[in-house]
Amino acid sequence: MGKPSKKYRAAAGTIDPTRAYDLTDGIGLVCAAESRKFDESVDIAINLGVDPKHADQMVRGAIVLPHGTGKSTRVLVFAKGAKEKEAKEAGADYVGGDDLAKKIQNEGWLDFERVIATPDMMSVVGRLGKVLGPRGLMPNPKLGTVTMDVAQAVSDQKAGKVEYRVDKAGIIHSSIGKKSFEPSQLIDNAQALLNAVIKAKPSSSKGIYLKKISVSTTMGPGVRIDPASVSSPAA
């Protein structure tokens, strides 16, 4: 591993590694660090008290962040007839059926970040499982990406909908915006995501659920967040 940059060391020098900050102060430290030549993403890592090896402890879902992600999302929709027109009018970047499926299969085309499909098109999309699945692009009704309401689905994706899923280590990684955001916007986004994760707690999960939380920029050091500082969502 190379030597940390001067900006990284400067940012790390403002953080007490032995301390877990409350959400507001932690994000404040991330935002106060000297900016890079590009607009870094601000990311959150949430370590959960679950065992993903058990299907009943899988934590997965999607949420539209209050202030979006700051990223432009290219959306592909598999639809036909009136739904194809609906998807185009909602702002989908690509809309089609067998033609797009063949382009993905035969040409390795993957110039998109999200895939939405109407239920009647899943027979076409199903053939792409080996390509889309490993990349986390396979449409899923639980995530709102297999739906007849393609206009709303496209709108949500364009507005900054993020999908979250616990990995093999029991950690959820997600972007909560850009460093150019106001601290209050990043706090709102982080709290919204954390609320969704808290609500998604499996009934089979025992003990401490939110074990560790940290926030960081793309090239910056992590800041530990005290899970106790995260407000619980209203019932």
C-alpha cells in the first residue's frame, strides 16, 4: 500500500480514532476535510448484527434518498406497448425488449446502472440472469424494479433511489451523496438510509443490530459514528 497523501493525512489528523462521533459531528468532519480535484462521493458502511448465511437474516431493500445521490443514473427498462411509451416519457435512457436483451448477451453491452422490467417481460430478462445477477442489476419486485408502474420506478431511480444489501461480512455499503452537498443534506440522507435499515431488521436477529457505522469520502479516512446517536424511525 502506498503512502497516504498529504490531504488524507491532514483529514486523518482531525479525527480521533478512539472516538465514535454522533452523526452530525461525524459528517461535519467529513465535509470539513480539504476537497479533491473532483467531487467525491460520501459513503456509509453499516456493520449489522446479522448472519447473512441464513436467508432469514438477509437485509435488503431500496430507498429514495431525500436529496438524491448527486449521480446521474442511466436507466434501462424492459417493456412493450403502452408501458414502453410510459417509460420513455418518464425519462428512461433505454427502453425495449428482445433487441436490448440480445445486445447485452451478444455484445456485452452494459451502459446502464439500473434495470426495470414489467412482469410480462421477465421471461426475456430471465435469460440475462448470469450477466445482470452478479452485477446487482437483476430486476426484483422487492426493490420495486419489477412493476407495472414503470413511470414511478423510473422517476425514483432518477431521483436518487439507492439499493442496499448486506454483504457476506454483515456490512451494508452505500453512497449518501457528494462532498459538495450541504452537511444537513448528507445527514438527512444518512438518517433516511439508517431508518430503512433499522426497519428492515430481521425478527431472527438477536442482540445488538447496529454494531458499527462509519462515513468517509471516496479518498478520505473513515469517521466512526456512534450507533446510539442514530435516531430510531417512528413506528
